[in-house]
Amino acid sequence: MPFLARYSLLPACTLLFSVNFMAKTDENLKAAFAGESQANRLYTAFAKKADEEGLTQIAKLFRAAAEAETVHALNHLRVTGQVKSTLDNLGTAISGETYEFKKMYPDFIAEAKKEGNKAAALSFDYANQVEQIHANLYQKALDALKNKKELAKVDYWVCPVCGNTFEGSVPDSCPICATAKDKFMKIN
Ligand SMILES: [Fe+2]
Ligand SMILES: [Fe+2]
């Protein structure tokens, strides 16, 4: 092979290799972010269970590991570059919530009902109803930001049973799951 031909092959191969390598790593970062995020929630649930069983030190260990998994998840997320300006992030959040309540959860609910899994259908239904509320709250924030304004200073409350999210005042009980308002969690 003439010298020049051999030389010209090298950058092409190098480029191909790095493109494949980068695509794979990007996939791996997303998978690792998902896995670490899930581990955080799983260990948080395990900690709560250990506390209920009176195993306070093991609960503490689960909480420590859960916190560490959040550090890992956020490190992976930062490398993916998915956290942008708040203006962009609100758009991303609205798209995600909208996909969930328009497509994902309706499909999941239908499948759960078809399979007779009532607990799953209820869990999906709670999330489905609340994602629409989240999309609306985010939209309000996005509209404010586009007009160069911040949102008015109000408290947010979350229903611990269905996740319903309230802005400012709260009703006596949750309109989705009927939980009494004294159980709602105030978000700071
Ligand atoms: Fe949501
Ligand atoms: Fe609720």
C-alpha cells in the first residue's frame, strides 16, 4: 500500500473508533444514572423498613449508601450534560411529564387492568393524575420565566399517598386519594 494511502486510513479509523466509543459511553452514563437513581430510592425504602423493624443502625447504613448513590447519580448526570439552564430544564420537565400522562401511564394502566393487577393500576393512576398537575405547574413557571419573572413566593405541599402536589393553599383532603391535609408534607 502506498505510504499516502496508508496514512489517510489512520485518521478515518481513529475517528470511527472514537465515535463508537463515545456513543457507548454516553449510553453507559445514562444506564448508570438510572441504576444509581433507583438504588437511592431502593435503599431509602430499605432504611424505612429497617427503622420499622427497630434496626436503627442498619437503617442508618442504608441511608448513608443511599446518599452516596445520589452522589454517583449526579456525577454521571453532570457528565452527560443534561442539566442546562432553568429555562431549558423546565421545557425538558414538561415534555417528560406530558409523555407520562398522555402516553406512558394510560398504556400502563390499560395493561395492568388487562392483567388484573389492581395495585399496579392504582399506583399508575395516582402517578398519571399527578403528572398532569406537575406539567401545569412547570408550564406556569416557564411562562413566568419567559416574561422575565420568578414565581410568586408560596409553599408547596405533597400528598404522601398519591404524590398530589399543591401550590399555596391546600384542600381539607386530597382530591385524588382522600388523604387528610394534616398528613401533607410541606416542601421548603
Ligand atoms: Fe411528575
Ligand atoms: Fe393524595
